[in-house]
Amino acid sequence: MESPAFLIDLFANAALGLNHALSIENLLYCALGVTLGTFLGALPGIGVLVAMSLLFPITFHLEPTAAIIMLGGIYYGTAYGGSIASILLNVPGTPANSVTCLDGYPMAKQGRAAVALSMTAVSSFIGASIGIILMMMFSPLIADYALEFGPAEYFALMLIGLLAASTMSHGSMLKSIAMVCVGIALGLVGTDLNTGQHRYTFGLIELRDGLSLLAIAMGVFGVAELIASIRTFQPGEVNRRGITLRAMIPTRDDVSRLWMPSLRGAGIGSFFGALPGTGGLIASFMSYAVERRVAKDPSRFGKGAIEGIIGPEAANNAADQTAFIPTLTLGIPGSPALALILGVLLIHGINPGPTLVSERPEMFWGLVMSFWIGNVLLLILNIPMIGIWVRLLSVPYHLLYPAILFFVCIGVYSVNLAAYDIWMVIAFSLAGYAMRLLGLPAAPLVLGFVLGPMMEIQFRRTLIFSGGDFTAFVDRPISATMLGLCALILLWTVVSSMRRRRRTLLASGGDE
Amino acid sequence: MQQHRIKDRIAGASLLLAGTGFAGYAASQLSLGSFAAMGPGMFPFLIGAILALLGGAVLTLALLDGNGERVADDVMPPEPIEWRSLVVVIAAMTAFTLVITWFGMLPAIFALCLVAARASDKLTVPVTLAVAVGLSVAAWLIFIEVLGLNFRILAWPF
């Protein structure tokens, strides 16, 4: 790996990517993506999924490279924006920023909000940079390796991705896996690729092409979220005074505390980001725990320790970048946000997977280099231009939600200029809100929806080659190992839920 | 806790029903084939069956338990149903859909805003109209000027 040829390749690829990322159009969409991402991330209650699904329809009208550059920008931009609300309002802008509240808000109360904001921006940038460097180094290697994969390996990989994603999310494991199945089922609606037969279309012509990811994402994330928050959400008071460029200059002590937590956070984040099912949220909590453990004086944490915001913010931004590795090189998204990005590629007729890196290098490396540009832009947006976002935090929510609702409707309508598409969003909004009330998670559904049809293809292929012999799934070492891991995940969750069950039974027995 | 139990019973029952329906359709309307040569119905049948099993498990656990939280294990407490927001949001989207197909984009924006305003006590008619004007300008800029889409701004169907 350290051979000069490897480095030469890397630089050639980087140059190719930069060439594409620096085209006026791509540059513009990258800037648009990160700006919108920061804005929507900074608004509490609008997480990365809502932000991405709101802007999803616009990607239909763009070139595929520009589309994912923009959607990617929204994705990692929300992590920057989310920390603003955490620090100033004590309300996380997105779940991955929740841990930043612990020390960010106390810092703001001590009048150090400006330093907290500038230092999180810098550590976010460090985290993201390390994530991108790892992505540049490992993606081609993983893609090369994955070229050997057969259908059994892909099936096992998708299974592990789905299982891991649904067990890592909080809430009931049974319900999460059930929702994965619901998602797969919805994904199977439409024309069967092998036989051309229509499945679950009930005679409707519109259903022959399948349900649209757009309608599902907008309904279950966007509108359902909106219904729940219109009347319950109260924007907080923001103290804008004291957030000046001059006040953002950190002290010598702050700077000396920047490097190690950032690097540790970036390492933790890069690792968890690349794993399926984990990601920014878990990485930021891990990083916080690590910072507390290595600190000379752990009692400072929770009272405005700057390491407590630097580490987690580096971690969640690194995780956001490395999450692209499995999505683009294997075609396996580890989180619903990446499933949306994968969905956009599929809609544009591009199959993510090991061949993407070799067959569409301009797209892959263009995207990677756009991450650099996007993160530099985010640094600018979050330090010299921070005042804008701080002001936007106090925009009253009652003015915002008609606008969000309007952009959902017009966005969906703009794709085909068909009323049918909005009716589908309305249907999925009702379903999504019902799911929310019943405690059925929406994220596994979207993952299942995107991966379901691909899983069917690989499942059928494996068994066609083997003549219906199921041992084909465990014949090859890689797929056998992965299926073994799946079994372990299942076993572990069953055992741990039984344990918990017994504990609650004992506890409630004690009450009586 | 009572709410937790009811919530899980409904969730389990709906999942069970959905799975049975999905598998049932596959078994009755599509050919299953054999594992060596799968028909279009085989994979959906398997998924439906697994879904029905999981739904059945959620339902059984919710019925067995004195309090359903053990099944759900939910961090979030059950939230109250926001009836007013639900009705208003769905009505606003419906109004938009109907008006845009008959009368074009501009009236549809105003219809959506005026209906959506019913969800909040703070949105008075003048404020709502101002929001609608702002959105019209934004929509014209983004979708017509930048993306170059062929929207009908005003139409008369009769």
C-alpha cells in the first residue's frame, strides 16, 4: 500500500476528481447543498433525513454527479449546522449533535459560545478531513477486493447491513426487523425483473414501476415529522450578543486542547462510520466517553469542557464521510441517509458497487473531491458567516412549516408534473404518522425498501447457480463468515432482550 | 403503561395482518416455483411469512405481558395524537393537489398556505398571505427560472 505506484494513482485520481468537482455547475450545487444542510441542520426538529427528503426532488432534475454532490453536501452539512443549536439552545439540531449539548451549552452560558462555535467548526473540519483521506485510500482497495464477490456474498452483506442497522437503533428489535420486512415488501411492488410479471399492482399502471422512494421518504420522514412537531415545538431564546468574529478567536489553552481530542474523535468516528448500522450518533457518544476517561480532571465535563465538544464533533463528521465507503464501493448503505443517496444513484441508472470506482471514476472521485470543497465551504459558513445561522435560529416555526409543506408538495409534483405523486406522499404521510404513534421505526423501512429488490436478485441468482441448494450461501468463506455474524447479531439481541425482560420482571415483582 | 400495551397490540396485529396479506397474495396470485427456479412469488412469500411471524411475536408478547413496555423497550413514551395538525396538514396537501391540477401553481400555493395556517394560532390571514407571496416568488425562482420546469402558473379548466 505504501508503494509509490499507489500514491501516483491516488494523486491522478484526486486530480481527475478535482477537475470534475471544480466545474461551475458542480461547485454551485456543492455550495447549495452545504448551505441548505447547515441551515436545516441548525433548525432543531429538522434532522438529516428530513433535510435530505425535502431536497430530494430537486436531484431528479440534475446530472447524477451534481445530484449526489448536492445531496452529499446536505448530508454532511447538517452535522455542522446541528452543533449550532446544541451550543446555543441546548437542543440538538440533529441527534448526532446531542452529546455536544452536554458541554457546549454550559460554555455558552459562561459567555464562551463564540469560542465553542469556532472550535466545533475547526474540529468538525479535522474529523471530516481524516474521514475523507481514509475514504480516498481504502475505497479503491475495498472495491478491488469486492470484485470477487458473488451473489451469495452480496446477499449476506445486505443481510448483515439490514440486521445491524435495525439492532443498533434504539427501540424494539422485533419491531425494527419487522419494519425492514415491510420495507422489502414495499420494494417488491411493481414489475418482477426476471419474469416481467406485475406484482401487487392491483391493475394500477402507476404501480408497475414500483413505489417511489421519494414519496416514501417524504411521507414517513418529512410530513410525519412535521405533523408531530407543528404544535409541540417551541423555539428557544437565543442570546445573540457576544457572537462576534473577535470573540471566536480561541485562547492558547483552547488551541492546545484541540488536536488530540480531534484526532481521537476522528479515529473513533471513521471506524464507526464505516460499519453498517452505527454512525455519527454512536461515534459521538463513544468519543465523549473516551475524552472523559483520558482527561486529567474528568469532573470538568458537563460544565463546559471544550474537549467534550471537540471530540464528538470530530467523530460525527468523520463518521459522515467514511459512511460513504460501504455505500459507494459495495452498494450497501449503513444508514437511511446513505440509503437515500444510493436511491438517487439507482434512480439515475447508476449501480453503486465495486465497478463504480473503476467504471465511473469521474463520478466517484468527483464526489470525493467535492467533499473537500464542501468542507472548506462549511468552515467558511460556520466561522465568518456564523451570524446568519444564529439569526435564523430565531425564525418563528409557525412561519416555517407552511413553507416546508409547500416545498414537499411542489418538489414531488415537479418530478413528473403528476398529481398521483402527491397522493402517494399523502398516503405515506398518514402511514408514517401511524407508525410513529405505534412506535414502529421508519428508518429500517427505508433501508429495506432500497435493499429489498437487490436482495431478491442476489438470492435468486445464488439459488439458480446452485440448483436450489441452500449450502451455496455458506460454501464460500466470506459469505459464511458474514452469515455467521448475522446469526451472532440475532442471538445477541435475543439473549440481551431476554435478560432485560427478566430484569424488568424481577423489578416489577419487587414493586408488588 | 396501559398505553404501551395497547400500542404494541395494535402494532403487532397490523404487522401480522400485513405479512399474512402480503404472503397470501404471493401464494394465490403469483407462481412460487421451486428454489432452483424461483417464480415471482417466492421471495415475496418468504418476506411476508417472516413479517407475519415477527408481527405475531410482537402481538403475543404484548398480550402476555402485564405491561407492554417490556416488548417495546421503547425509549420514547407514547406521544399523544396531534389530531388538529394531522387533519390540517393532510387537508392542506389535498387542497394543493386538487388546485394545482385544475387552476395552476399560484392559486395552489395560496390554498395550501391558507389551509395550513389553521394548525397554528399565530398565523393570521395577513401573515399567511405574506408567506404565500414569499413562497410564490421562491417557487418561481427555483422551479421555473433555475430548473426550467414547465409549470402552469395559472389555469382555467372550464
